[in-house]
Amino acid sequence: MPSATAASRNTKSKSTKSASTESKSAKSRDGKVASDKMMDNNVSPAKKIEELYSLVEGIDIAMLTNRNYDGTLVSRPMSTQEKRPRVDFWFVTSTETHKVDEIQAQPEVNLAYYNNKSREWVSVSGRARIVTDRDLIRTLYKPDWKAWFGDEGGDRNGGPNDPRLALIEVEAHEATYLKSNQPRAVQLFKVAKALITGEPPKSGDLRHVGKKELEARR
């Protein structure tokens, strides 16, 4: 039978754990409230989709993040490709890279875009798949892809018939982006002002695009 002292310790331990859980929950709620306050979704879904792709098209490189074999996250730079009908985002890769096997095993990915000049950014979460349709690849082929594959002789020359060529297509589930509505000088001024006032600066419109809005675009 536990002593009164042991029972007291157990009670205190449970109380501490409960308080810790409540504290974490409160912080999570506070973070969500702060995030919700920053969001500006008072525009039509069509407008959000237009802004989303306009931002992406102005950024050459996306960071593609997926899970490695051991479950850790790994990010790689990928060249932005032109928008295609019924495909949210897509990239070109080699079948001989590790990310092909990793994505096939765990297809959940994130795409991150950042414009250093305007400080605009895009974050997309979704599901990726590897496409090796040779006819499709030949149709989409761009000469500048060749630079990334090297010439190993025969068809393995980085050309449209290179068997190493593969596509990564990403079906977006949701996206968040920041659309700047101010010149850079104004943004910097607001950041400096925030250091004095303690109020976070609003450097643009923060918006969220949900799964249904993205599906409608397809």
C-alpha cells in the first residue's frame, strides 16, 4: 500500500503533467489565433489561385521536402516548370536519384518557394508521384534539361529519349502564401518600426488555399 508521502508525490506529478499539457494546449491555441488574425482570405478562390501561381512562376527554384528512408526530412532544390492543365506542380528528375525511391515509399511532400527581393513566399503540402510516361516526357521536353543529366552515350545523353528522365507531379492538398502589397523600402521601415513598438509588421497579405479550392482549379 503506497504511503501518504508517495500518494502526495503522485498527485503533484499528475498535477504538474496536467498543468504542462494545459500550458502547451493554450500556447497552441494562442498560436492558431495569432495565425488566424494574420490571414487575409477576403478574396475569391479564383483570385487566390491566380496569386498563388503568379508567385510561383516568378521564383526559379523550389525546395522539395520529403522523407528519407529512415524517416528524417530532406530538402532538395528543384527547378520550377511551366504550369500544366490538371497538374498542380511538377518537376524533372532522374530515375537514378534517391528521391525517386523515397517518394515512391512515402509520397507526402512540401514545396517551399521564397522571393528574396520581395520577401514573398509560398508553402505547398501535397502528395507526389513519379511519372515515366515516355511519350509525355518527349512532349514536355525542354532543351535546357540536358544540362542536368550529362552525356553518357547513346540515348543516355540528356535528350528527350533519355530513359533516365522522369517527372515528379505534385497534387497539392493545401497552400499558404504571402503576397506583398508594398515596396521593399516600406517593408524595411515597418520591420524597423516593429523593433520599437513590439507590434509585428504586416509586409503583405497572408492567405490560405484549401484542398477544395485547389481541386476546383483542376
